[in-house]
Amino acid sequence: MIYSRITGSGSYLPANVVSNDDLAKRMDTSDEWIRSRTGIRQRHIAAADETSSSLAFEASKAALASAGVGAQNVDLIIVATSTPDFIFPSTACLLQAKLGIKGCAAFDLQAVCSGFVYALATADLFIRSGQHRCALIVGAEVFSRILDWNDRGTCVLFGDGAGAVVLQADDKPGIMASALHADGSHAGILSVAGSVCGGKATGDPFLRMDGPAVFKFAVRVLDEVARETLAKCGQRVEDVDWLIPHQANLRILESTAKRLGLPPEKLIVTVDRHGNTSAASVPLALDLAIRDGRIKSGHKVMLQGVGGGFTWGAVLVQM
């Protein structure tokens, strides 16, 4: 039996840090207003010459080094992003070129904030099929470029960054189970409704969100999909060592843990330091908790995503 295991992780955040106080100088908001509603205290904003592929490259180098794997061993690249460098070629192909490799399969996956979970579940199936042996899975975003910086209800929430993992074939289970879902009827509560026509952006090019509706939807489906994933592999909630939901809002994270009956000390929180980085948020949190020693070999980690579409999913991983 072929399984897949996470053998390395990496992350990258742009050097430019924007605090809540910095935002308060340019709009009607305050550190207290933002923290009390979201738990966010700062976010990282990409420089003008930084793109999703360049952030992905830095995170990928760290993940490959962590796994002790050379780029030439990678035979599958999946990049989860809603902010690609170009319409085409894919950000994955651009990342492949930056890594100096050729020939392996490479493609982007668009599931917004669920993107990394979708990509990890997809790569697991590729490896279990025997078609691939070593996958590089990346979540990379520059959401700062699709924000209306006059809308304090959305722009204070997001940041830029990238996280990556190396997933390799093994004879021991690593990815224990996954579940993915979508419901396009909820598209209107979180979207960037612009499109490209004749090489120009048309419509509304900025992110728009119905915050209360997103909150209610997210907490419900994150609870449901975690339980579904556990049931698939015969595990119980109490078997979970760590919960890493999509880092969107501290209230959503805490409410999800509470509904699952998991104590706060099992919840990994990084939204305070980099805001909502969409598809990058879960791998960023995972990498931090691995590197600071909280997540250890043998631990069972529940990774969860929920995002515009609406999309949602979960993957249970044994490290």
C-alpha cells in the first residue's frame, strides 16, 4: 500500500510589516477596533517586485531544505493561489522555472482560502495512485493587490505570504483522510467579481465580503467537515493533537474549536501576526508550529480551509 507523508515544511512572509496603528493613520480605524473584532495585530505586504511565484519560491526552498530533498526530486508541483502572477502560464510553472527544474507536472489550483487543503488532498491521491513520488504543495497569495484600501471592513483583514510542504510516498500513513466540498450558491457573500476582457480588468476588481454571513457559514462547515474527516479514518475528536483551521479571524478559530469540543491549547493561531493570507494561511501556521516544536512526530493534525466559492475541506495528517 502506498501512502503519502509530509516530510518538510517552509514559509515566507514579505519584509514589509503593516501594523494596525499604521492603518489607523490612513483610515478611520484603530488597533483596538481591529484586534477586538479579528484578533489581528499586523500583516505583511508584498513589495512591488514580489509576486505569488516569488513568495512561493522562498517558501519552497525552505520546505525542500526541511525535507532534505533536492528540487530535482520533485515530480509534482501544485500551487494554490487566487492571485496568480499571470492569467497564464500558471504560477506553478513559474515556480518550477525558478526552482531550475523541468518536466514534472505543475499546475495551479483555485479554491481561494481552502486552496491549500484542496491541493494537499489532491496531491495525496496522485501519490497513492503511484503516479508520483514527491510533491511540492504551496499556498501563495498577494491579496494586498485585490483589496479596496478605503474599505476598513475588508482591507484590515488580509495580508500576503506563502507556505509550502513536501509530500512524499511512504509505506506508513501520513495523510489519514480528507474531505472536500463546495456550494456555489453562496458565491455572493465573498467574491472578487471583476473579470478580464480584452486584456483589461472589468467590473469590480476588489474583494467584497458579507462578514456576518461568512462567519456563520464558516463555523458550521468547519465543524461538520472535521467530523466527517475523522469518521472516514475511524478517529475521534479527542485523538486530534492540533487543530489548524484557515487563519481568517480569531473568533472563527475559537468558535470552531469550541464546537468540536477541543480545548484552546490545541488550537494553532497565527492570524494575529499575518492576518488572513488565504491559501497560504494553513501552511504558514503548520510550518510555524513544526519549527517551534509544538507539532512533533506522531502527532495528528487537523488542517481545515474555508473560502469564497464557497469551498471548504479538511485533511487529517499524522506527522
